Amino acid sequence: QVQLVESGGGLVQAGGSLRLSCAASGRTFSRYAMGWFRQAPGKERDFVAGIAWSGRTTTYEDSVKGRFTISRDNAENTVYLQMNSLKPEDTAVYYCAARSQAFGAVVATGSGYNYWGPGTQVTVSS
């Protein structure tokens, strides 16, 4: 089993920054691709960013490219999402997710991830 816990959410003004963290436990974290997703009220859960097990490959949803950066620290079993130039439309619950396939590729669909954290709320005021 894998346990994921997100932190770092909060209320920020438009143009501000937040750094989300996702702490993982329960298995060898460094072997698995990780992703961040978000869900706004009344909308589906959408892919935001993903990172390969090695950290060498990342992928982003178009609307966050150039503003968000995903990274990981395998020694600390933690994945991060640095969010800059935040906009009101970034307001959502943000979820961390882990794939179950060791050394698998980064994927941009929720069905590709088997483990999810409870989420952290990010609210961007205008």
C-alpha cells in the first residue's frame, strides 16, 4: 500500500505563489512516476503535471506551462509542485497521485494512477 499526503495549499492573491508538497510512504518511492491533478467545483479532475521516477522527464497541462514546476526528492520521498503567477482559475483541490507500475512512463490521465492523496485546497483571489 501507498500513502500520500499533500500539504501547502491555502489562500493567495492572483499573481502570488504557493508550493505544494506530497509526502509518500509505504513503498520504494523512487521507482514510480508521480502526478498532480486538480478538481474545481463542479468540474472533473484534471491533470496538471507529471514527473518520471528519475525526475528527468516532466509534462504539464498547457494552461500551467511556464508557471508551474513539478519536482521530486527521492531521498525525502516527496514530490513538489511550485506554482507561480497564480490565477483565479487555478482555484481547485489539488491531488497528488502515484502510479503502481515500477519505472513506468509519466501519463496524463487519472486512470493511469492507482494511489491518491486526500487533496489540498488552493484558492486564488482576484
